[in-house]
Amino acid sequence: MAFVIGTPSRSSYGSFNKMVGSLGKSPIGSPHMFNQYMQSMELNNMKTYAPSSLAGVKPIAVEQNLLDPTFVKRKSKMDMLHLATPAAQQMRLKLIAGSVIVFINSGYKGKRFIYEKARDLGVVAIIIDNHGSWSEKLVEDGVIKKFIGVDMNAPDIEAQIVSIINGLDDEGLSVDGVTTFWETAVPLVARVAEALGLPGNPHDAIEAAKNKHQTRARMSKGKLPTPRNYLISSDVELKAAADIVGFPAVLKPIEGLLSIGVVRVESEIHLRKVFQDVTEQMEGMYMTRDGGMASIRPGEKLPTGAHPLKTKLMLEEYLDGIEVDVDIVLTAGEPVYCKVTDNWPTLEPWFNETGDNSPSILPDDHQRELEALCVGSLKCLGFKCGVFHVEAKYTTRGPRLIEINSRMGGGQVRENNLAVWGVDLVDESLMTAIGLPCHPPVPSGPYTCRSALYFNSKQTGIMGPADWLANVRKLPNVVYARLLVGDGDEVMCAEDGLPTWLGQIMCEGETPQEAIDWVVKYEQMVDPDIIPQGGEVALRCLLPIDFSREDMGFLKAPTQDAQDYRLSLLRDRVVVFISAGYEGKKFIFERAKAHGLMSIIIDNPGSWSEALEADGTIKKFIPIDLNANRDQVVSQIVAAVKKLPREGLPPSGVMTFWETAVPLAARVAEGLGCVSNTSKAIDAAKNKHETRRMMSEAGLPTPRNFLIKSVDQLPAAAKMVGFPAVLKPTVGLLSIGVVRVNDEEHLLDTYKETEAVMADTFLTKDGAMGKLSDCDGVLPRGASPLNCAMMLEEYLDGTEIDCDVVMSGGEAVYSKITDNWPTMEPWFNETGDNVPSLLPTEQVAELEALCVQTLKCLGFQTGVFHVEAKYTTRGP
């Protein structure tokens, strides 16, 4: 038999591999590996060459009798490459030394250990990555041989890299393999390897694994159990997707990283909202070259080295059961290593990981079923070799695949497999890259057991400077306790979005359960140092709602689902109430508590509402003299509210249910930048004469009226308005000071009486009426004077009504009429009412239209309003 020794050109690499394969069970994989093997066998009777000396050398034919004892000995050593023994593993590792491997995209700095391990094995490492990558320094550090900077986002990057690798021959660096440990570069590496004829998996297998919908399609074709799923091209297909998949379901990107964009949905309405949220979230999102997440605005250019995350979405049935990771090594299409790690229940609806343990504590038969499904999935996609991190679940219907990662898993995956089973997945990845068979020796039982716990942020805010894991780092059985975010980093809890991983604890034990018990115990001993922006202590509430992250279409929908969601947004948010009103308003604060709102009341010292803090109805009571100079009061309240974040209570809004405090609350909201109506609109509504003026300017029907500044103006007022007429305060409460007058003499007498009464009357802090003459002329603490200007207005005949209106975004979203029975004149005291109205439908519509138009003309945008009107003989 004749076989050929020498270094073929890369173009003839496939035939070379095939030829070398005749010496053993599978190809060794590269010119370097062939020469290394021949040298290790001490074939001194045969002509061998170092790779750098063989450029252009033609192969040399050598005759060899297969029955020669020397050849049989060499073949037995070749067979040793396929044994799962420590000696065979050492042989394979020695064969790696001197191989030239190109790493495409170095990943983030945390992957440095990979290149250090490659150096320790004698690999001549070359990294191709973006200009300015952190890995460029590895040349200076002696970790890698060469760094080549490129634009990894260039449209012709594959051709560039192929040209670069071919050019390395001229530098004496004939490349034996290409690989990557970075998710986004895996498809590129597969295409480059195919173009160069280097070892690797077919790129179509890589693409199918990367695209979850393609994975499902191939699995279904291969008769493997496959979750119901639907590829969604646009929101038009959401109903069809819901009909096929059902609920609960999981919306996910077909290509993704971590759990970004993966959300559990409960109904079609929920699906529509989440679909819009995720689509908008991923529109400009990208992974930075250092592994972080960021986003760009429309029109902005993607930064150098960034990888866009925008992709299509799919809906898939929700899988119950236990989630696992299965780490697999394939050689010649067969598994040579396969181990299961249990994942703890994820943090839904975001599916963020919370912890894991290895080995698995699932029943052995469940583990074998999971392993069989994962290996079967790899085979049906066309994988032949390599290291894989496969995610799956053991459900009530058996094992189901979640996704395939065509590379070594990140995080603690490598160190767990090495510590527990003695298998270094970096070694196996490097062997695969140069075509060596993988057969890691695996013990019959674990060397140790491990469990890791991820701290998902339970609050939204900013990380403080404290090393909050320091107190557990040196405790028994702790392998490590790592901070994953640093001082000043923004963090988010599950209620606000994808939760942030704050840190991680890894513990060891003699059994998996012992390792789990250790991390659970140590979890209780730490308190992450999270502070609100501008604050000094941990948040006790949620930050104000970020409406840019909300589906406003869903948020505005007049449906029960949307209303339930709106109410859910109140939970754990802080609202400041300015003045509690009288004790009969306690139900308001009880209702707020029932919705999970954290209420803070600012009112006069000694207010009845102070006791609400002690009984747990409100979070805090702040005493401030509300009768001081208004500007001073506003300043005091704003200062007090700005201190709340230091107590972990950043406010989401300011409001009141007390009439006299409405203008004050508006000014405080303006001072804090909270959502509110303008103080100008509030003042205009509170002053009836100003209301009439603005209505008249807007062309709305307006009763004749006259502002009376002194008694001398009464004749002019009477002449303009006529009789019967109504004398009333421009600013008032209930019907106090409102009197019907029938002629000019009656007007004069009534004006003098009303002016005296109003000057002597005040509203107590509990909502009752008091007289200054009974208090020696001193206004009691918390009381509001009623003295104000008077106006004369034409008397309106017809039916009086109340119109309750809710506005949002400048439009009415609720408007209902209540009929008021005829009042007791001349004082206009109420006698009764009924709801709904008995008025004709068209009159109700006219009244609602006038009331809403009046609110709009005053400048109101949002809120709840109680509007009083009449349907007269001339209309509303």
C-alpha cells in the first residue's frame, strides 16, 4: 500500500484529510497535525518536513506493507487517539502544541482564560477582531502570536478573513484551524472554515441551530418532539400565531442572546402588547464588542464591533417542567461526552436565570432521555463535531428542546465541567478546531458537586460602592462570590423589565443538595447595595413609570385587561397627596393602599391623617403649615418631596382630593417636573369669571357676567347682566355666597350681606365652616379663608346636572351625566339627584360636549373632573 507524506496545499486539503483518514478511524485534520503525529511516532525511516518548510513541495510517495509489524504498531498508536483514557488525552493535548489556530472575534475580556489556556498548550494563536479590541494587548502580554484588526461589521468580512488567512502562509504561519468562543461569530467561522477547507461543521447546520424556528422545522421533519410554534412576520399574524400555539406561550426572537426579548405571554391581548414592546426594544438594540447591551436611535450608525440584535420573532408553546443545560462533545457525529446541569426556575416573564447545580439531581432515566433528545437534535441538524451547550426542559410530556448553542457555554460552564467531571471544554474545542478526535476521559462519578446562585436585582436604581458579597467570600465551601455590576451601574428589577444580574455565588459540596444548601444559606446573608438615583439608601418602591417602554395603544385601551394592567402599575409606586381633606376622605387612602400604592400625605400639623401612618394606611405623613405664604409653602413641599428618594421613596406623582389644595398641588407638581395639569388651567377653572372669559374667547356659549370689584360697580353689573341674576363668589365652595337676586335694590342688599359673610367665613382643616368673629379674628391653623371677589351672572333656567369627566392625553375617555333636582332658591341648596340622567339622549350628548370643550379650552390634559352645568331653553 502506498500513502503520501508531505504538506499539501490548502486547496487539496480535503483529499489530504481523506488520505490521512485511511491510517485510522477518522481524519487527524491538518498538515500540522499529520506532521506532529508522524514526529511523535518517531518515523525516522520516512521523510518528514516541518510545516514552514513545505511550501510548494510535492507529496512524496512511500511504499508500505500493511503487514509490516512496525506499521501495525504505528496504527495501534493511531487508534489510541480514539480512546477515552488519560494517556490518550495527554497524547491528543501534546499534538495540539505548535498548531496555528485563528480565533475570530475574541469576545469580552472575561474570555481571556481561553487564550491563556491555548498558550499553555503550545497553540500559536492569532486573533482577528475589531480595531481597538481589548485582545490586541494579548500580543504584548505574550498570550497570542498575532492580532489582526478589521471591521467585523464590514459586508465583505468573510472574504477579508479568508484572504488574511491565506496570506499568513507567507509569514510561515500555515493555519491549521479557525474557531471562536463568541456567539455572534459562530456562523462566520463556519463559512470561513468551509471556504478554506479547514475542519468544522457545515455552515447550514450552524445557521439552523442559530435560528430557533429553523431548528424546530428540522426537528419536526426528523420526527423529534417539537413544541408548537409560529414564525411571526408582522403583527397581522398575531391572531394566527395565538390560534396555533395557544396560551400560555413564549414570545422570543428567532436569534437571540441571553434572555433578551424572551417573554411569557398569557393571552392574545397580552401578546399584542408584548410583541410591540419587544419589537421596539430590539429595533435599535445591539451587543457591544465587549459583550454589553446598548441601543441606538433611528438613523444612528452602529458602533464599531457592535452586533445588531434586531430579528424576527416567534411564538412557541410554554414548556412546564425542569430546565436543564446539556453540555455535549461530538466526534465523527457521535457523542463522546454528555452531562446534564439543572437550572433553577427562571424569573418569569423574562426567563432570567436564578441558579443551577451540577451534577443533575433529576432521575437517571430523565437525564438519559434529555441527553438522547439533545444529541438527536444535533444530529438532525447535521452536526458532526465540536462542543455544544444545549438547553432543554423535562416537561410533563417528556424532554423538549429549548435551543442549541454551537459553542462552549459561557459563564461558569467551562469551570463547572472541569471541576465536576474533569473535562476541559476549551481543550475539546481546540482539538475540534484542528480536526483532532475528541474522547475526554470521564469518571464514573463526579469529583465534586457545585451550585451557583445568580442575584437578580429586586429593585430598580443605581449600584452603590459597597462590596456586598465580601462577608461571604471566605466562608466555608464558597468557590467564589463575584460582583457582576459595579459602582454607578444602573440596575433593573423584574417589575420594570429584564432584571439585572448583580452578582453570583458558587459553592461546592459532597452532594448536589449540599452545594445547593450552602448557596441558599449564603443568599440570606447578603444585602445588595442599591440606591435610587440621587438617593442614599435602597429603594423601597418602584421608580416612576417609564412610558417610553409602555405600549401606549394597550395602555389606552378601554378593556378590562388594560384596566387591570393600569391598576397593576400603581403597585409599589409613591404618590404625594397635598392635604388629606376631612376625615370622610379616608376611603381614598384605603383604596390607594388596596392597589399597592405607597401614599405620602403632606398636611397641616395635627391633621387627622397623621394617624394613617401608624395604622399602615399610608407610608408617611409630613407636617407643613399649608396656610403660610403660598410661594413659601410650595418651596417647603418641593424641598420635602425631593428628600424622599433618600429614604428610598422617589415619587411618581403629586395630587389632592381637597378643593382648596388643587392649585397648590399643581404648583408643587410643576416644581418637581411631575405629570400634571398646568397651574394656569387650574387657576382658570377655580375662578369662575376667568372660566367665562376663556370660554367666550373660545366661542363657547357663555352666560352674561360682570366682575364686581366694589359696590360702586353694581349698577353697571345690573345693566349688563339683567334680572333675574345670580350673585356668586368668583372662587367658592358648595353654594356658600351664591344667591338669586331679582332687582337692583335686592342686589345691593344681598351684595353687602354676602360680602360681610364671606369676609368672616373660613373652611376648617376638617372641611367644616367657621367664623373669624368666633376666633378673635385669627385664622385657625389649617383653615382656608373664603373671602374673594364677587361676580354677577345671568340666571339660568332649565335642568341642572353634574358631568363627571375623565381626561387622558387631552381627550375625554369617560363622561357621564347625573341629574340634579331643582335647588332651594334663592340659596341654590341641593335637594337630590339621580343617575343615570333622565334627560333626552341628544341633550345629554350636548351637555357632555360642552363640558369637555370647556375643559379643553382651559388647557386641561389629564385627570378627573366634576363639572356643573344646566340644559336651558337656549341649550347647554
